[in-house]
Amino acid sequence: LLARLEQAATGMERARPWLAPWQLTPLGARLQGERRLAAEAVLAVGWPGPEGLLGEGLDEAQARLRVEAEICANWGGELWGAVPHLGGLATLYVFAEPSAAAGAGNALGQEFGDRSCGLAAGPLADYFLRGAHSSAVVPAGSPLSRAVRSAILAPPGTLACHAEDAAAAEPDFEPERELAVADHRLTLLVPGRAREEAGQPLLGLEKVLSQAHAWLEELRRGGSLIGVVTGEPGSGKSRLAEELCDLFGELGDAHLFRAQPWWSYDPYGLWRRLLLAIWGPLSSSSAAEAQRRALGEAAPRLAEFVARFIGGRLAQPLWGLEPGEKGEMAGELLLAALGARGERPLAVVVDDAEWLDLGSAELVRSLTGAGLPLAVVLCGERAPAGLTAPTVAIEPLPPAEAGQLFSNISGQDAGVMGQLTERELLPGRLTYLALLAGAGRLSSLHGRLPLDRLAAELFALEGDPETAGTVSILGPRFSAPDLAAVSDDVSGLRARLAECLLVKREGGEYAFCGQAAWRAAYSSVEPGRRRELHFNAARFYQRQHGGVVAQAVNHFMNCGDPAERVTALELAGQSAAEVGSFDAAIAYYADAVEAAPDRRAARRLRAGLAEILAAARRLSDAGAILVELLDQDGAGVGETARR
């Protein structure tokens, strides 16, 4: 496909227009005649025109197209071709059902915020190929033309369709709002479950919400703050994070991020995602204007650094910068971006914040101390490592509200759940008890079981425990494209997941019903099988991203092989050190030293730790390690110590 686009771009000056807007360049058969498509939906993905496509680099375009095609394939989509339009083009994917096409479009919007997607439903047949160029005649108003028009007119990062196609995406997706563009009306689609949950009542969190209102007033006065909300597993932290984001959003801009286990190995991961959220896709005009406001005349010269930082590629060599200089520039970039917003308040809410990397936690401290109208609220079982801040704990529900929640979920009287202590009246526990009651399996003994045991009892009701166990390798939350990391039959896996009791789907995202449910599924996987799945997932992410990335490190860490764990920690330390996140690098190397399988490996790792300590200007600590290494080994590691 890219080769055809390159040829088309070369001939642009000789033949204008390149192709008429109603013609396609299909893949597959190039013979004139009829091509029938056994599909019921089409997804169009907006791209820049041939000249702009080649201008961003063929290697980059190939990588993006490959990831795009893989994501659509995870939802059962097939790349069919491309259609040009004024100023750009759209790649086309056909699907067996509209909900799958919508799921792929939602996943693409999260992966590539600068690509818009258009959805259309209906049987795709009777498109006639014509002429030597294999262009296709597409009737006006057909699903293909509706999908392309929606992709062309939709804002970047959104999934849109004509009003007549919105119902086909339900119940997984539903309309968010209508948009009038160029005499056309589009409907923007969002995951349906997220909107449904947003309207559910929030129970038992008065103390936390009272503190949140105090934080809100402080932010309204132009102050900055760090707030930490802690709670036991099942206490309702994730639901609370959504409510806090809505609350702060009434005052200014608010962004919710749900951390995952592999974020621990992603240097500055929180702030990279925030910069992308407030600036938008780097290829958009709004992002270019935001960079000019923040960086002034230096914006063009710093464009490569900005792209590397946001893309998570800052560890690669750049301009001869030392790692410490990269870290300092990252902090200055964020200060400039936040300062350019003026007096408009900004709130950042993080769910499962205990998984933040140390570099992100350090930036939380420095950025909230810069006098900006910035609030960072961290929700988790505990505060992130290396960060201390005022903390408010989530308390159990009052008995009346606990009974109401149980009855709403189970459809039964609250009396059947038995006598629970006040400490046990947590939303997660009540949800598990209600699900057991709904399945007719609740007994008086269940009320006294620990949360993990309750989750295990619920997991025993799974009709297909192997499927839940397989996807548990991916973590408590994962997206549809991640399914390819654990299975070659992604369509079949998606179909089986739809029947899982403990896994819920929100558009293109999946999540276990709480950490305890995830742990129950994960512990059910036989150790040998678990190791195999982790290794396969690590290799998948290495192939997909062209190198060692945080997801791969996380899977190597959890494969159960001590040697692989040490290697993963060393890789994480090197990655953090290369971007100036020295506290994180030192912590990774210290853990690697503790886990080293023999003295030789420990000496090598200690030498690496000393180098990082020296780069962090902790020279006395580095010197102490090196003196010890000199005494232990006069050659080999000792030579590194002398150097």
C-alpha cells in the first residue's frame, strides 16, 4: 500500500487530481470486475496526503501502518485499501460486525491521537473495479463513502459516524455529542459502559469528598497541591478517581490516568501522557501552536526533543546530551508547558498510583512546588514510592448504604449476606458477595472470608477459567490490542472474554472486577504456562516497538526466572539512567544486586550501580562501592572500578 502511495506522490505534478474522491485503491485482485466483501461494517482511518505521508518518513509510516493493521486485526478487521480526499487519504478496514469496527476505532484513537476514525454499518457488496489502476466506483451514501467522510471531518483522536450508523455500535458504544462540520452532521461515539458507570451513585465517600472540596478551593485560589487517597483493595478507589476528575473538571482542566504495573518501568510515563493530553497530537496544528506559546522561538529547534520525550524514546542518543541534561530539559519542558496555560487550573488524578515510576513521583514534587495552579491527586493502596503528602483514607460504607449496594447488584434482600463487621463493609467485598448471591452460591461462611478467598470462590464459577487466566498475564487492565500478546486467535479470545464473569469490557478496554479478582485469575495459571505467556508477551512488545520497552521489562520481571528478573531490572535501570531518572535507576540496580544469582553477577551489577551513582553526582556513595570492588577483584570488575 505504501509503495502505491509513493508512486502516486511522485506523479502528483503530472496528474491532478491524484484520484477522484469517490475512487478507491483496493488491495488484492487487480482485475476489472466485481469484488464482493463479506463484511457488515467499515472503518476509515484518516491519514495525511501522499506528500505529507512521505514527508514524515517512510520508516515511520510503515511502523504506524503495521501497528494500525495489527490493532484492527485484533478486532477481526482486514485492511482493504485506501481512498484519497482533499489534503489527505483514509485507510479502510472491513469488519464482520459494527461493534468490532467501533472497538478498533476506539483503540486506534488511544494509540494514535492524531488519527481520526470514521465508522459505517451495512453490507458491503457490488463495488466494481474499473480501469488499469484498479480504482472502484463507490455510490454516494454507501457505507464506504459515509465512513470516509466521517474520518475526514472528525476531530483528531475521535471515533465518528453519521447519525444513521450510531445505533449499530450499541451497546458497547453510544453517542457522546453531535458535531456540525462543513454542512454535515456527525455523531461522536464513546464507550457505553463508562458513561453508564458515571451516573451510578457514589456511596460512603463523604470524608474523602469533603477533603477534595478543600483541595478544590485551594486550587481555585491559584495554589498547588498534592493529595493522596488510600484505601484497601475493593474500597472503591477507581470509582472515586472518576468522581474526583469530574469534580476538578468543573473548575478547569482535569485528566484521569489509570496506572498499570508496567508504568513502574516507564520513566516519566505520567508526565509524557499529560503533555500529550494538554497539547494534543504533535502533528496537529493545535499542538504546534501550544509549543510556540510554551517554547517561543526555540520551538522549532526543540521539536525533536519534544517528540522523543512524548514518544518515550528519550533514551536514544540526541544532540550529545548527557542523561542528567535530558532529565533537566524534561522538567523545564513541563514547566514551560504548564506555565503557558496561564492562570487556568489543571488537575491530574491518578488511579493505582502506587505503580508510578520514581521519576514521575519526583516531578510531582518539583512541579507542584513551582507556584503553578496545579493539583495532583494520587489514589492507590499506598502512596507512590519516594513521595510523602497529606493522606486521606477511604472508610467502609455505613450499614444502610452497604445494604443498598448489595441489593442493587444482587437483586436480593441485604439480609442474605449475613453479619459483617463495620470494617468489612467495602464496595469490593459487597460486590463479590452480591455476585455469589446472584449465582445462588452465597453461604453464611462467605461473609467471613478474606477478600482474596472471596475472589477465588467467584473465580471458581467462571465457565472458562482458562481464558480469564490467560488474559490475567496482561495485568488488571489491558486494551484490545494487547490480546495479541497472549494469543494468535484474537477474535476467538475476544468472543470468549465476552462470557467471562470477572472481566468487564469498556469499549476497547478490558478490566478485571478488582485487584482480588485479577490475582485469583493469575494464581490459577500453572507456573510453566505462566512463564511461557510472560515470555511470549515480552517478545511481542519488543517486536511491536522495535526494542526493549516498559511492557517487555514488566513481563520479563514476572516470568518466574530469577536470571530474567535480574536482566529486566538491569534493563529498567539503564533505561531510567539514560533519561536522567537517577533515583529510579539506582533503585532498579539495587534490587538487581539483591537478586543476583552469584557473586560474579553481583560484582558486575554493583559496578553498574556505582556508574549511575557517579552520574547522579553521588560521588562518595559511588566511591565506597568502587573501593570495595577493588579489594575484591584486582582484574575484571576491578578494572572498571579503577576507571
